[in-house]
Amino acid sequence: MHIIFLTHYFPPEVNAPASRTYENCKCWVESGHQVTVITGVPNMPDGVIYKGYKNNFFKWDEMNGIKILRVWTYIAPNRGIFRRTLNYISFMVSSLLGIFLIKNGDLIIATSPQFFCGIGGTLFSRLKRLPFILEVRDIWPESIIAVGALTNCRLIKILKKMEVNLYRRAKKIVVVTESFKKIISKKGISEKKIFVNKNGVDLSFYQPNNHVNEIREDLGLQEKFIVSYIGTIGMAHALDQVLRVAERLRGVTDIVFLLVGSGATREILIQEKERKNLANVIFIEKQPKKLVPSFYAASDACLVTLKNSPLFQAVIPSKIFEIMAMAKPIILGVDGEARQIVEKAMAGIYTEPENEEKLEKAILRLYRNKRECHILGQNGRNFVEKYFDRNMLANDYLKILTDYN
């Protein structure tokens, strides 16, 4: 079977911890299938093209047997509606032109979160007369409405109609949470065509190692209790509360907050840190994927936060699986399905989203109880080994694709 995968982003490094798409595609190739990925040049989230890449109109690449066609896109940082929309539309148009370089295929998968990719998938399937599979990793447009990035009522109405049309045109819909399945079925879509395939983790890459590592030494934090946030620093992540908690805890000099990543709100938060003179907050630029496990290893507790919106109760941030795989305790500011997983695993402490008082209490609780940190971390590792091995989940995904009933 030849699977064509349309995605706005595909990892640039062979030795990087796999993105969901990369791990799935690698598994399918190893199972004897042909996989072609159509994607853009790596540049997210800052709109800066990665070293060694050029924004050519068409450029073939290969990674572990996966054929990759990188197409030209209008490059824009992951902030600002207008330029980001141009980026999405340009990718849709370029990818459609790229189909003439692909001679055959058996099915096309297009993945959200931005559904211009899904629109491209439907058009692609018509032109090539292939079954169309829609993968939903984020519910659009609700997710951008929830963070206040979209307020135009007329545009929202149009986007919602486009969303439902995509669901109807897909032969199958693959979602990453049980909650997404419920949300989509309530829009009049049959549950029989909706399949759940959750995110997981590369257990061979994310492995617990020595607690005191060179990152702690380089930062001069050998004896500190490090509370880290590692990932996108965006509008949805409510990280302003972390600065407020850091201000409340500035008298506890052993606690340090480490925020690693880039995104739309990073510069705003840095300015706020400087305004408040928060010496206990350290910002680190986005790191290569291969270094992410070392930053987890340097942490004593890891934050996973989102804004307090009903929509985010349906979200399972993939970083919870990485943190559990690294045997680190989670401080979870996300309700709903993510909370159910962490509590079932007994791998962390839930705090009400955007409740800085409860967040502060959770941090102090772990700071004062190193044994609890160890137990929660080990519980998490055991849990993901049993239920969220990404290779296992990739094989489950393949069964969804190869079952034509």
C-alpha cells in the first residue's frame, strides 16, 4: 500500500525524537508499505528556515525509507492571524501542485491542526481519486476561538461550515482523544467513521538518566529544585501564571523556574520577568529535539498548562507522555482527559487551570517531598511503557488504515 501523508510540518532530523507523523510513517515503512510525505520546509514556530534547508518550490528528500516532498510556502512566524493564514494557504496550493510529481497512491491522509491542510487533502483525493483520511489533532476553529485569536463572528461561521464539510468528505477520521470523537459526533458525524489513536512516546529515546547533568551545571543550578516548562510558549499555554507564582515564591531561593521553548508570547513573558526582576525565572531558547530529554532529566518537576477553557478539557498535551517516560512528576494545569490519564497513572498532581494559588501549593508540596517526586515519576514511566509506546500505537493506526470495512 502507498500512503500519501499531507502535513504542514515534518521533523527535519533523523536522530530527533519522533513526531507523531514521523513515528507512524517509519512504522508503516518498516511494515512493508510505501510512504510519501508532502510538507513544507522546517521553520516553525519562529518562521526561520532551519539551517541546511532552502525554501525551494519542490525538493525531494528521504528519511529512513520515507519519501519526503518539501514544497514552497510563504514563511511566517507562528503568531498573527493574517500572515499565518497566508502560510497555510500557500502550503495548500503548493502541495496540490506537488501531486503531479506523485504518480500513484492508495490513500491520502491530511492532518490538522490547521484545516487548510485538510482542504488540500480533499482536493488531492478528488484529483487522484483516492480515499481521504482526516487526522484531527486539534479542533478548529474552536481552539483558536478559545485563546481569543479569532473573534469575527461571520468568519467563525464560515470556518465551522468548512470544518463540518471536511468531516463529511473524509472516509475515516482519526482523532487523538476520546473527547474529540464525542465533539465531532455531536456535529452530526457518524461515530462509525471516527477512530481514536492517541499520542504516545518513543520509549527508546526518552529514558530516565542521571538527575544531575551538565545542563544543571552549565546553568549553575546543581543544588536547586528546578520546575520546568518545555515546549511551545503560546497563547494557549497560560504561562503568565508561572511568573506570578515565581513572584510569590521568590523568597524560596532553592526553587527555580526554567521555561524552554519559543512561541507567540515568549517575548511578552520575558519583558514581564524583567519588569518584575524575577531572578528565579530562566528562559532558554527552543532546543534541538535531541537535547529535550536532557532538559527533562535536569528537572525536578515538569509543568503542563493550558488556559482555563472547556475546549481544552478535550486536549491531551503530548508532552505528558514524554515527561512520564523520563520518570519526572507532572504538575498538570489541564482538566478533562489529560487529567484522567495522569491521575490513573498516579504520575503527578492536578491543579485547576490558571489557579496560581493551587499551582504554588503543588510546587511546594513536591519541593518538600523528594520521595513523592520519585514515586510519581516512576509510576509515570511504568504507565507509558504499558499503554503509550508509540510503536504499538503506530501499528494500531496502520490497522485502521488497512481495514476497508
